[in-house]
Amino acid sequence: MIEDKIELSIVMPCLNEAETIGVCLKKAQLYLRNNNIYGEIIVADNGSTDGSQAIASLMGAKVVHIKEKGYGSALRVGIAAARGKYVIMGDADDSYDFSNLSPFIEKLREGCDLVMGNRFKGGIELGAMPALHRYLGNPVLTGIGRLLFKSPCEDFHCGLRGFSKSAIAKLDLRTKGMEFASEMVVKATLYKLKISEVPTTLSADGRSRPPHLRSWRDGWRHLRFMLLYSPRWLFFYPGILLILIGLGIGLWLLPGSQLIFDIHTLLYAATSVIIGFQAITFAVIAKIFAISEGLLPEDQKLNYVFSYINLEVGLIVGTILLVIGLAGSVYALGVWGMHLFGPLDTSKTMRIVIPSATSLALGFQIILSSFFLSILGLKRS
């Protein structure tokens, strides 16, 4: 079968690239011919109106038409149509050199699942990348990605990359826009695919029109994607921080006022504990939901924790906190009764009421969250 013989599919997303698609195709064809690689070239057209499809067809490329707009939409369909064992994708604006793909092929043949181009190691020619992207956008987003996911990739958003089609297909990539570039790297890292990098030169593109990329909009979409895929950083760590701050301040103020701080600060400290606990609950729920939907891989640490913590444990802990909160509330009511339900010294009574109310809130949260997590657990099983 032809599919069994094709080693490499070169996929180019395309939207009105008539000025450059021809040059890119010539370079890619030259590369395949000069290196005796049996391959194919696929142009994933996203609704061009400038005749890009006709140029690609005349030059022998396979043109795939994609109605759903977006960089990710075009690439997902283009990759699905690829028949090669390996896929190399790159923009059709002549900013990447398709005549020099050997470093990618060599790494893929060595067994790498994903080979990323690294423009910062290979060189960025004058005018090829705006200063905002070169010195702020790409380094910051790559740094965040490396921090959140412990990825080895040092250029998250390089458009030239190669991969094993079967390995990437297992990731079930879903995003439609520019964040597709981040999704591939993040999921490849989370699913522990073998990732490597090769230096890649970025040249100034050959178009006379502005690029499709919108700096702030697309930068935010990349950042949003990475945060949503990391409940640990979005919810868990902030939650832990809020709880520690709240507990620290609360324990400091519980015996009595300190300096200029009194029960008002104690109330905010209790609120911090409640919000922090809610954030941690969100982290757990988001993680389990994402795993259930196949968005994140299984987490053995989470499975280990939940081998000890189940619905019954949650109900017991929640009930204990409810009892403590009710006991404190009854005690506070008794104190008020001793004063014939008249005016009280709030500085003293609120030191009973605030911890009691906090305990009640946490108790209810634990009980309700335990039931919800059990429902998610039923879906997983």
C-alpha cells in the first residue's frame, strides 16, 4: 500500500498565501527529491480567496479544504489527512526553510516523538520577528510553559516541528486557534513523549500583507490554555498560599488584638482560609474532570491520595467541622445569653463567632465537594 511507503508528510497550513506558497512547495519538493525520501506535501487550506489552492494543486500538492477557521483547525485536519509515518508542519509564508528538514528527520528516525525547531538557537533574521515577540512574548510564554509542565522545550511556539503521526494522534489535540502550538507541546510533555529540539532559522516572511497572528489576543490564548491545563498552578498553589496566610494571621490575632489589627483583620483571615480551601477543591475537581474527559493523563499521585480519601472520609471530616462550628456557635449564643442578649464586647465574642462560622463553612464545603467528587468518580469508573 502507498500509505505503508510514505515516510514523510509535509503539512502547510494556508490562508491566502499565494505570494509564498509556491516557493515553500518548491523547497519542500526539492528536499524530498534530493534526499530520496518518499513523501507527500499537504496544503491545509483554511478558505483562501487569493488562489492559493490552485497554485498548490498545479504544483502537485494535495490540497485539503477546511471550513472551520483557525490555525489549529487547519492543522488538525491536515495532519489527519497525512499518510506518512512522520509529519513535518510549517507555515506557508516562506519564513521557514523547507529545503533543510534533515535535522528533523534524523531525530525522528532516532526515535523521537516530537522534534521542535528552536529559533533562538538557530537564529532569527532581521525583521523576521517583532521585538515584542522576540524579547517578551515567546520567552515569557515558553518560561511559563516550562515552569508549569516541566517541559524540555525552549521555544514553545516555533511553527516548524516534526513528529511521529501515531504518537501525536494519541494526544487527541482539540484546540482550533493559535494555541494549538502550545497544546501539542504541553500534551506531549504531560504524556511523556520523547521530545527533542533542533536549531531552526527564522527568516522574514515573503508576504506583503500583515501576518494572521495577533500579538495580545493570541498571546492571551496561549497563556489561558496553559493555565487551564494546569489546575495545580491555577487553583492549588494559590489556594495553599491563601490558607497559610489566613491561618497565620488568624492564629496571631485569635488570642487578642495585635498592634492596630483586631477582629476585622481576623475576619479577612478567615475569608482567606475559606477561599483558599475552595480553590484547592476546584483544583481537585478540575483535575479529575480533565482526566475523565481525556484532556490530561492519569495522575498516580492523585490516585494514591484517593485510595485513602473517599466519600465516607469526607463526610466524617465535614461532619466533625460542622459539629465544632455548631458547638462554637452555641457557646457564643450562651455568652450572649449571659449578658441578657444585650450589647456585647465584639472584640471578644467575634473571636468565638468567626472561627465557628469558618468551621461551619469548611464543613459544608467538604461534605458537598465529597459528594461531587464521588459523582465524578462514578463517571471515571
